[in-house]
Amino acid sequence: MNEIYLDHAATTPMDVEVINTVNKYMEDYYGNPSSIYKTGQIANNKLNEARKTIAELINANDFREIIFTSGGTESDNLAIKGAALALKDQGNHIITTKIEHHAVLHTCEYLEKHHDYEVTYLDVDEKGFVKIADIKEALREDTVLVSIITANNEIGTIQPIKEIGTFLKNKDVYFHTDAVQAIGQIKLNVQEINIDLLSASAHKIHGPKGVGMLYIKKGTKLVPQLNGGAQERNRRAGTENLPGIMGFKKAVELVMENRQKYVEKNSYLRDKLINGIEKSIDDAVLNGPRGSKRLSNNVNFCFKYIEGESILLNLDMLGIAASSGSACTSGSLDPSHVLLAIGHSKGTAHGSLRLSLGKDNTEQEIDFVLEKLPGIIQRIRDMSPLYIKEKERS
């Protein structure tokens, strides 16, 4: 059997139609979109075609509200730093949660350290949900920005973004959401949700790496974080990556065409994985909610008494690619901040496994994982002093 790739939350393989699109624009459209002559203006027109497609995906009112970046991390940085610094005279308080992606958390920490901002990091419940009542309580007269992730990249929790947006609608604050994991899974309507700023990335939806976007609602104040030229309506300096952006456009077109089909298929495989693991492995704790409030492609468990890295190495020897959490912190020895936030001890959090599905995964692959995983867990536990001690105690 070929590699079973179950780490789509980290990145997705590029779709062949996306690859063909990128190649076409690398070969045929070499002009600088800022140039006034014909070759440059053709490239600029293509950029705007991409904006229109992505604006349609999230129901933006105007395609000019789409700004292209190098990915989700830059989009989060631009949204949070840009908005906070633009509203410095209005206040210096930001609200976010303890389970945001590090691109949000570390950006907030930067503003605390270097610009004297105050940040409230909201708790979440045991399934990873933030309470609107807690946002309401944290809101202050000097609050300028609320940043809440749409869907968590580790445990798949889909936040009540629409309800949060409705609550914030008449408040004098900006609302940002990191939708990197969500745009391929959930239909988002920025006007209905009352979003001011939304971050997304191409490589999570079978597009190219190094390309992302930030939706900036018309009228939203923002201080650019890259200085140089006047590209992207003076929001983000630097010559645009036209081949990558057009690959992003093609990936978005494929999402709009196929999303519902893949969500239904992956929901079935997700639930099969969850149910199979719970039936065959003792002391396996599902992280995050069940059903429709969970991303259709996300499965995350903690296996007590062992460490996730050992599980990953054993799976890899069988040709199964998975992760223990966010790919951005895979080199860290610290347990997941998300798992700690939902109430796990450091010991339990170290034993995490995330399996994230994609459009090409099959039921046969899931059956293979369910066949092999229980034996892997048991072998590792049999060598674990913690497990041996617990077994002797019982």
C-alpha cells in the first residue's frame, strides 16, 4: 500500500489542476502586475480575477477587499498588528482565546511586549468552545480587536462565529477570525457573520504553499506591516506571486464545486475512525466535540501513559503519515497549549495523535489504520513505566 497521508491539517497535496494552473502562469504570464504596459496590465487583470473568485467564496461585498499575502501567518500578523496599531488612539486592549494558532498568540504577545497592549486570553470549555458570555465580560471601553479562530487546527472545534459576530455588530471593535482550517470545510459569509478581517491560506485546500489572503472589510483601518511599494492597495508591499495566486484561485474554484461532497465523505470516515478507536483502545480520550460542531476531517485523541512521538514513528514505519498537533510546533517538547487549555494534564497531553483527512483518503485506508493502531498503542504502553505502574496498581 502507498503512503496513507492523514496530515491534511498540516498541508495538503496540490491538486493536479492547481499544478497545471501554476505552471501555465509561470510560463505565460510573467509581467509585473504593477507595470502600466500591456503585459503588466494583463497580469493585474488576472490578479483581480482571483480576487473576485475568493471574494465569492466568502461572500465579500467587493473583490477589492481581498489582499494577497504569503500565507495564513502573514495574514494573521497583518490583521492583528495592523488593526491594533491603526486604532492605538482608541485603545490598547485585545481579546482572543487560549487555543488560537500560534500565529495569533505570538502576534498578541509581540504587541504586549513591544507596544504595551493588554491582551485577554479567554478560557474555553472541555470541548474547546469559547463562551460568548466570557467575551462580553472581557469587553472594555479600550478594546479595539477581538480575534477568535473559526475552527481549531488541532481538535477541530468550530466556534460559534456567527453568534460572536452578531454580538459584536454594534460594538466599536474589529472582529478578526483565522479561517485557515475552515475555508475548505465550512461555508463562510463574512457579511452575515459581521467579520472585519479574515485570514486564509492556499496550501490547506490543495493549493500552493506560500500564498494566502486577508479579507479586509471596506473602511477597516490597517497599518501595513511590509513597507515598500504600493501593491495590494497600499496594504502589503511587494510584487505579487501571480502563479501562486492563480493556483489559489483554482483551488478555491474546486472547493466551491466539491466541498459538500468531500465534507460528507470525510464526516463518515472521521466518525468511523473515532468509533473504531474508542471501541478497540482503552484509555483513549477524544479531544474536541462530536458531529457537526467538529471539522469533518479532524480526529484527535490522547492515549494515556504514552507519548505521541512514539505513535507517529510507529505509524510512519507502516507508511501512515500523521501528527501529534500543529505542524508549526512539531519540533517543540512542550505539550499542546490547546490540550492544556481544554483541561488535560501535561502527561496526558503528551500522548496526542491527530489524524486529518483529505479528499483522496479511502475507507480501505481507514480500515488499515484501525487494524494497526491498537497494536501500536499496546506495544508502546507495554514499555511505558507509567503504564506498567498503573497496571500493577489496578
